[in-house]
Amino acid sequence: MTIAEAREKCKNALSRVPRDVLIIMVLLLASSASFGLGYLAGLDAGQGGKGGILEAGQAPTPGVGVPAGSAGVVASKSGTRYYPPGCAGASRISDANKVWFVSAEAAEAAGYAPAANCSGL
């Protein structure tokens, strides 16, 4: 079968289907694909897919975007240093300005440096 014969066969098959049905089928396929891609992007973002940055107000919990045994680190939106959650410097950051990272490496990749006054970093 040549390409021209296959094209004619497809044209004949599609000519039997009403045009409205074809349009509805294309819309359903496009919307399903869009929903699926959005769902996958949401799954990725919910598991630290933004380079290790957690959502605002979302403290890290082991097993959800944070490695087991790790508590993550916190930094201020306007600062340059990151702290472990139990550090005094971390407690001085207001909740509205806190940026959580799943690890120290993720904080450093975002441009933050470790705080010198907190041990455990």
C-alpha cells in the first residue's frame, strides 16, 4: 500500500463520520491531554519539583519531598543565610518570610549560605 492509497483510505473513513463528532473528539482528546500534563506537573511540584523549595507555609516532613531522617532547612526571603529548624536564627524569621528547602544542598543551589552561628550545618 502506498502513501497515496493510505491517504485515500483515511479520507473515505473520515468522510463517513459527521464533522461535529470529529470536532468533539479532538476537543476531548486535547482537554484530556492538558489535564493529564497538569496533573503530572502538580505531582512533581508537590514533591520538591521546584528545585527543593517547598510551598509557602509548608514545613518539611520526612517522606514528603524530604529525605528520611532530614528536617530540611529554612531561610528568609530577604536574607542570604539558611538555618536548621531548631536554630535561634530560624525562630526569628517571620512565618510569612520563611522559605523551606528540603536540604542544605537545595538551599545552596538557590544562592543561600549556611549560617555561622548554628551548629549542625
